[in-house]
Amino acid sequence: MRTTLPTLSAYLETFRCIGSDCEDTCCQGWNVPIDRITYEKCQNLPASPLATLISASLTKCESSAPSKTATGVQAKTGNATPFAQIRIDGADHCPLLTGDRLCRVHAELGEQMLSYACSTYPRIVHEFGGLKETALALSCPEAARFVLLNPCLPIPNLKAPETQSPRQSTPAPALDPFVAALEQGNAEDGAKPLPPDFIAIRESVLELVRLRSYPLWQRMFLLGLLCRRLDSIARGELKRSVPGFLADFKTAVSTGSLRPAMETLPVDRAAQLDVVLRLAGLMLHRSHVSPRFAECIQAFTAGIGNGPGATLETLTRQYTRAHEFSFEPFFERHPHVLENYLVNTIVRCQFPFGREGMEVGAEPQRAREFAKLTAQFALIRGLLIGVAGFHGASFSTAHVVAVVQPAAKHFEHHPEFLKLSFELLLESQMDGARGMAILLSNAEQKPATSVLPDIRVPSPYQNRPVARQEV
Ligand code: SF4
């Protein structure tokens, strides 16, 4: 009997919320975006104490418009102003939670009354050309465990259903107008064709990320090379077909002909740490700093030896030690954790096409998308290095989740994070091949050839900002 291997989407669809057992509920620290249809349903509720509470907690957003955006399709990923939102109470919680931290709307009115963001979070579904891909938002602690800690995370299935032409696929009959609006949004994207060579490129990317014969940082560097070459082909500077180039690239990687060049790449841990610190402080005045994220930052800064008298030089020495003695031994034993992080991020961000790049006729910007992926990866890895240094030999998978989850909540849902992080790499001149090598390299540090500037790096997380972000 033939066994069908599970796909990433099928596996992620089995995710289950752990409800009141959750250590950092999604109903805490975030305003809850409400789509137009749910807002209108709320206006027509029969009188009840819950209807009164909903009415008192709902605020219509000024710039909202009755569009696909307003259904929450984009709001949940942080890309747009929602139609309305639920104001968080003084304790930072959704006022519609019960004392047991369960949703009163779900319990008393049923699942069909949940907004789009509430009913789908933490699932992120992309549908294009008949291909459905699912990722999870790692801002949910259970989702972070579900993705990061699975040593056998299935690979995405990149084959569109054969029985349906991408342009003719129709959504299943909708149960009510709310679901109809959501399915209309998905069908709009689902009916669009995939960008040229999407499947061949994504297969090459995913294969590379899992190719353990190379250290992970070298796989990332090779990925950057692949993206730059694909851009050159798209611009007509490199006269190759994409499939022909991908086949040659795969041969070069498998024969190891690119290894010697990577061994001579520059190593500059001070510059790497400097960018990590700047990325970590990027959303300081724009995003809500949760107690869990503040705890993570405290462990990170302690792990790299921040304190009175610290300089970039002393921090770099401690960061290098943390990497060598705590981070590296742990991730050698758990190589799937960061690979899974990358696979989920690749699907979530539609890498290397990006949201805009999935549109018909969009100009490919794969090197730019790679820079954004690298910024996210370098930030998470940098935080993990510091926190691993703080915990030393007791650093565990629970600590990994305690870093990735609040960091994802702090950064990934903010609509400006990717744009700002890309601008930061541009400004630091880290967006080219040399900069990427410095950001990604895990290699041993060569003896310093220049005197490092005596820069104090203050802990940026002492003041709690007031701005909140959307789910
Ligand atoms: S963060 Fe995840 S596990 Fe926690 S309440 Fe929300 S969906 Fe459930």
C-alpha cells in the first residue's frame, strides 16, 4: 500500500489552540481587528449583557473602508488599518475574555460571530493559482512549539490540484455572508496565476534550506546568491532560462564547488552584533513591549554582558563566547529548530516573491526579499545567541520558544517592520553579498585588524512604549 507523506499545510491545519492553558494569549497586548461584516453583525445583536459589552468595546477605525482589506484579510497580517477594533482593557486584555481566559463571544454566540482575525489566527493561508499554502504565526506560543520543535516538520506540497485549472477553481459554498466575504478574498488570489517558475524556484529554496551538508549560515548565503542570480536573469543581464540556471546551481551546490569561496568570506562579529542590536531596537517606539518580550531582552542583554561600562568590543567578546559555548552546541543537537523557523517564514512571507511579487506582472525583487528574510533570521538568531549565553548549559527548547514567540509578537505583526529592517540593512550597507556574509556568518572570528569604536550600547527596553499593534 502506498503511503502519502503529510504536507506542511496538512500538518499545520492540525494545530489546536490550547485556550486557557496558553501562557501568552493572543487576546492580550493587542487591539483585536474587526472586519466590516462582523462589525455589522455586532450592531444587530439582540439585547444582552454581552451585546452591551461588545458595543461599549468596539471602535470603528477612521480610515477604514469597505474593501477586502477591511474584512481583516490583511489586518491580521498587520498590513492595513482594520475596519474596527476591540479596545483592550486596563489590564491589557480583550474585555470579552472570561475569568478563565476564554472567549465570551465564542462561548455565548458561537464561532460564526468571531471576526476573521480571531477565527483564523494563528493560521496564515495563501492561495494562488490553485496552490494553497499554510504557515503559522509564531507569535502564538503553541504555534511556535508546533513549528519549531518538530524534528520531522513535513515539507510544503507545491503541486497545485491537477483536477482544477487554477483559473477555474471555485470556492466551496459559503455558510454565511461573513465566510462568503473571506472566501471571495481567497478566491480573488486563488484565481490569479502563480508567478512564472514559482514551483521550481520554491522547490530549490526549500531544498537548500534543508541541505545539512552545509552549515545553516552557508545555506542562507547560497540562497542570497540564488536570489541575486534570479534577479539578473529577470532583468536580462544573465542570458539563462530559470530551469537551466536552477539545475546548474543545484549541481554546483552538490559538488561543493562554491565552498572555497564561502570559506574566505569576511567575518565581523562586531558589525553583526551592531546590526542585531539595531534591529532589536527598531520597533521600540512603534510596537507594544510585552512583559515576555521585556524578559527576553533582559536575558539577551545579560547574556552578551550589557551593563555599566560595556562597549561594543566587550559585548562582541561575550556574544562570541555565548555563540561558541552555548548557542552552537545546542543547535548542533537541534538542527531542525532554525530550519523550521526558516521554512515557516518562507511560506508566511511568500519568499522569494513577497506579497507584491505575487501580483501579475510584478517586477521580481528576490534579492530584496532575501534581505528581509536575512534581517528576520539574523535578529532571531542574535537574540537566541544572547539568551543561550545567559542560560549556558541549561539553555533548552523552552527558552527557544520564550525568545521566538514574544519576538514574533513584537516584530512580525507590525506593518512597518520588514520595510524598516530592509532600510536599516541599506543604511548599514549590509544588503550586498559582503554585508549578508557578515550578518549570517557563524565562522570563527579572525583576529581584529582594526580598532573597534568605543560605543556604549544601552539597553533600549527600559521604557515601555504605548503604541499597540494589530494581530
Ligand atoms: S496565542 Fe495561540 S494557543 Fe494562545 S490563545 Fe491564542 S491561538 Fe490559542
